Amino acid sequence: MNNNVIFLVFRKELMDIFRDKKALISSIVIPLVIFPLLFMVMGKGISKTSKSVEDNLKIAIVDESSSKMGQFIKSQKGINLVETSNVEEDIKSGKLLMALEIPSNFESTISKEDVAKIIITYDNSSQQSQMALGKIQGYIDMYSKEIVANRLEARGIKQDVLTPINVEINTFEKESEGFSKFMLSLLLPLLLVMYSVSGPIAPATDLGAGEKERGTLEPLLTTKASRMSLLWGKFLAITVMGLMTTIASLAGVIIAMKQSGGIMAGKANAAPTSFSIEPKALILIGIVAILTTMVFGALELSISIYARSFKEAQTYLAPLTIMAIIPAYATYMLDAKSIESVYFHIPLANSVCLLKELIMGIYNYNHIMITLVWTITYILASLLFARFMFSREEVVFRA
């Protein structure tokens, strides 16, 4: 193989890919924009729903004895009392979020220091109704604590008797940064694997089956460049495009996490979340991303060369994304600090688990070495498979 020839082929293929504006938009611009936009819209939607419930808590209160608790709840901010003749129908239709029934003997039961019963009716299939339930239960708890405080005071007992232990909580991370790292440990490994698989698909399909369909592969084979030089040039071009797609998508996620008012912020006007990843972790994350992209770049190129047409290549390559989802989701909720070693011997699952550890600042060099050795093994296997496909006349000229 001639390194100069490989570089020429690499440059030629990369220039051909960059000429396709649609491919650039779909692989770089859209991932970079879609995540900030998606997270912002989701955050705004959740915030709007929460605010609408807090400001307009549409409830019905059946309280024949005009109890003190009923008056307490009615006095809270955002309570909107609605008259109803059919509680269930009004809750189902959304006219009411929930209904509270306070029995007529409520005050007498409380005065006797017995347990009083109240009935709450709500729609557990409605998000707003569930939010309303949480708010009303909070008010009931507040009122219950007042009753307990009054009973203790009447007996000359301090309220501290109910809380003999005062817990002071310390954490290694700031609240916002800890939450950000947790969310990043869920999203980043999943997205990195997904885009390492899907990112090279478009260029691999075009540089293999696409060239066969356009009739440009045969003239390329008649040049002085050997088949291995052509293979390496195409492989490197596919890897670069796959990495660009992966980097664009991850940049979009980071931008989304940094923006205020998004889903990560939790509230409409909340400050953006903050987090930091050590430079050493970033380097290792980059290495894992490159190696994973190389694995699928070589595999997808070999499948594309085997296919007769662009459409057939897409049919063959589509299941790879589904196959990648299985190990990625199987390890989705694993705690980075207690991952068993067996996961680092499973393809793709080892990359996901290693990324989780790196994001959390865990450097288990045994896990790092196992993952890198296996990934390099996968790359070699994929390249040998691609070489096998590219060296067979009946595959290259398959039509």
C-alpha cells in the first residue's frame, strides 16, 4: 500500500461527500440544532403544564361542615373552586383536576384526637390531575402538622420530640452539577453509540453501493491505486464523516444542557445546569468514540460493497442501528460506580459502561484496557471482513 495514494483517495472521497449538501445538513447541522431545540421545547412544555396547574388548580371541595382544613386549602394560592354535579364526569372531561370530600364529622373527629378520613378523587391518566394531587396532598400534610403541633403544645411537649435525629447531608458534587453529570451519564453514552453506528451509514452506502450504482467504481479500480489503498482511503473518509456526525450530536446535547429554560433546568426561568469533565476523561471519551466509529465504518463499508444497489445497502445496514440499541439500552440505567466486570466483555455495552465511568470521574484502568483491547479487536475483524469483500471480483462487480 502507498500512503500517498491512500491520502489521495481519502481526500477525493471526502471532497465528494462534502459536495453533497443534503448529507452535510442531515449529518452535521441537524444533530447540532435538533437537540437544543428538542430539549428547549420539552422543557417549555413541562414548565407550562406545571405553571398552569399551580396558577389554576381547578378542584371541587365537598365540605358540608365548613371545616378548618377546607378553609385552609381554599385560602392557598392558585386554588380555583369549581361547582360540580358529577365529579367523575367533570374530572374525566378535564373540567376538574380533582375533588376533595371532607366528611361532616371531620372537626369532631379531630377534636377527639381520632383519625379523620377524607376522600380524594382524581384522574391517574392525566398529568395535570396527578400534579394537582401532589399539591393538595402537600397542603393536607401542612395542615396535619399544624394539628400535631397543637396537640403537643396542649400537653406541654416540644415538637422536637418527633424529630429526635437531625440529619445533615453532605455531597461530593454541587446539586446542579451532580444532576447534570447523572443526566450526561445517561444520554452521552447512548447517543455516542447510536451516532457511531448511524453516522457512517450514509457515507458508507454512497462510497460502496452508491459508486457501484453510478458506475464510478470500475474506473477507480483501473487506476494505479491498489484495492487496499482504495479501501483504506474510503474507510478513513467514512470514519471522519461518522466522527463529525457524532461530535455534532454530542455538541448539541451539551448546548441543550447549558441553555436556560430547557428540560435540564427544570423550570422555565431556571439557570442552565453546570458540569465539568476532566481533560483526561474527554481524551478517553474521544478515543472510544473514534474506535467505535471505526468498527462500524469498516463493517458498513463491507456490507455496502456487497450490496447490488444503494437501496439494497440501506436495507442491509438499517438493522445495525437496532442491534446497537440492545446493548446500549441494556446498560442504560447501570450505576457507574457499581458496574460488574462482565459488561466490559460485551460488544458496545463495554463502551457504554466505560463512558459512564469516565463521565463520573472513575478511572478503572482494568476496565479501560479490556474495552480498548476488545474494540481494537472488533476494528481488525471489521477491516479483515471489508478487505475480504473488496478483494472478491464477484462481490465488487455484483450487479
